[in-house]
Amino acid sequence: MGGHRRDQSDSNVPLRPVSESGAETNESMQMTPNPSLNSVVSTRGMGICNGVSINIDPIDPEPSSMRLEKAIEHQGMFSNSESSEGLKTFTAFLCLMLSAFLNFFLLTVIHDVVPREPLPDLTFMIIPQQRWAWSVGDVLSTLSSVIAFTIIFLHHKRWVVLRRTFLLGAIMYGLRAVILGVTFLPPSFHNRDEICQPQVNRTAMYGMEIATRFLTYVITLGLTSGQEKILCGDLMFSGHTVVLTIMYFVQLQYTPRGLVLLRYIAAPITFLGISALVVSGGHYTMDVLIAYWLTSHVFWSYHQVFEMKKEERTNAPLSRLWWFWLCYWFEADVRDGKLTNEWNWPFEGPEKMHHIMDEINRRLQ
């Protein structure tokens, strides 16, 4: 029996030497053009894809591919969905303004209806009312809002976060308007005659008085610090507490991991501001407790249901909530899951700010 030759198969078909096969394979891999690659990378190291040009470094291809992916995503975001995102955000803002203006209008009418004798409150029994504390509540709510909106505008999904903030505010102030319009609580101030404006009888000039009050509250956005006398009666539940709570939760939900210190700063700002509202006598204790409880439930329920997969949202128990279908359209184009908390510079220039924000974002992750 003859020996088996390695260059011939059992069917007497010559086998190709391994060395030649390997050489031809390597040669074919080097010489075969890649149309998809040529469409992206030119001979001068410039990549062009879908109209997006980006420098490609042949020595460091992985960062270049990441930059290309980000550029394509950036172009797609602004060319395909910018108008839709802008429309949704503007609509959410209109909803918030409608709810807020409804609150302002109800206050202008409720002021002349509510009784004047305050209800007993445990906090007022322990701590004498301090009028200066009301300004503290205004300042802290404004400070918390500035911090939260700074985080929103630096967030790489700023339109989504801003829209959610507007929607949550609209939901809460809509609920507040319903409660204000059905039950009238007396002002909580003990020295109410020194703080509250006098009640007005319904005369021929009553409509002009209501219009003047409403315009004043629209201009000041409901902030009453510095006014000698204010309208009283919008107690259940506290609008200041709603603002403080939403801004606090926005900072918790959308702050990068490296800014954990900011969360510890936001907590005392929030709870000191809420406490100041009660100590000032501007709200009963139950006003701020119910406001915080309702806001926390609505905020986290909203994120719970709209961070689910799209096909699972309509079958979730939280989809039975009355505001679910009102918000469904706003979240239709948002990716499933929790948003990644990355920051970038929201404007086109200067280029230096983009590099600075990229470095800050890298350090905060």
C-alpha cells in the first residue's frame, strides 16, 4: 500500500499548498476594495457619511468610528426629529402655562370667597409664624430651579428632559387647579389682615379688579416676595412645594454619576425651602406634605411607565392613570429605558466649549 501524499486528496484531486493559499488569501484581503469603506473614508483621511464629514485617523480607528457614530447621530437628531421634538416641547410648555394661568385666575376669585379664621395647625402651635421665612422659600425655590434648568440644558437629551419637566408641572398644577376650585380653605396667616389684601364685593368694577389681579400674578409668575399685601386662599396644595420637589427630582434623575455631591446639596435646599413655607405661615403643614407626596408619586410613576419598552407600556398597570394617554404622544419617539446622563455643549460654538464640556462629561461618568 502506497503512502498518502499530503498534496493530494483521497479523490486524487491536488491540494493547494498551505503557504500559497495563505499568501493568496492575504493578498486578496489587501487588494479587494470595500465599497462601503470607500464611501466613508477618502484618501486624505476625511470621512463622509450621509452628508456628515469627519476626520478619520488611520492610526486610531476606534475613536474615529466613535466620533463618526456620534456625528451621524447628531445629524439625524437635528435633521429628522428636531422639528418634532421642538413641537412637542412647545406643546408641553403651553400645557404648563395653561395650568399655571388657571391657578392664577382661580386665586383672584377665591381670595374674595375664603373665610378668614385660620385652621389649627400643629406647627403653628409649636413655632410662631415668621413672615421673613416666606422670602426664604421664594429664594430657595428659585435657586433650585436655576440649578435644575442648568442640568437640563447641559443634558445631551435636553429636549426630552425639558419636555418631561413641563409635562409634570402641567399635571401637578392641573390637579391643583381642580382642588382649588372645589374646596376653599381660610388663609393660614394669624395676622391675615396685615398680609392679605381686603376682600372686594362683587360690584360693577369687579371684573376690572379680577383682570388687574390676574395680570399682576402673570407678570410676577406668582412670586409674592416684596409685596405689601397679597392674595390669600390658594393653599391646598402648595405650588411652591411642587416646584421645589420637581426641581429636586430632576437633579436626582438627570445628574451624571460624578456629581453625587450636588444631590446632597439639593436635598437640604429642597426641604429647607418647604419648611420655610410652613414656618412663614403661608401654608398649613398638610399643604406641603400632600404636595410633596403627590408630586413624588406622579414624578416617579411617569418615569416608571415611560422607561419601559414601548410594547409593554399600554399593558402596564400604571397605564390606567388618567394622565398616561395625555403623555403617550410626547414619549412616542423616545428610546426605551433610562436616559444616559451625559452632558454636551448645547450651542454650535465656540469649539473650545465643546472640548471643555466633553472633558467635563468624561470626568463625571
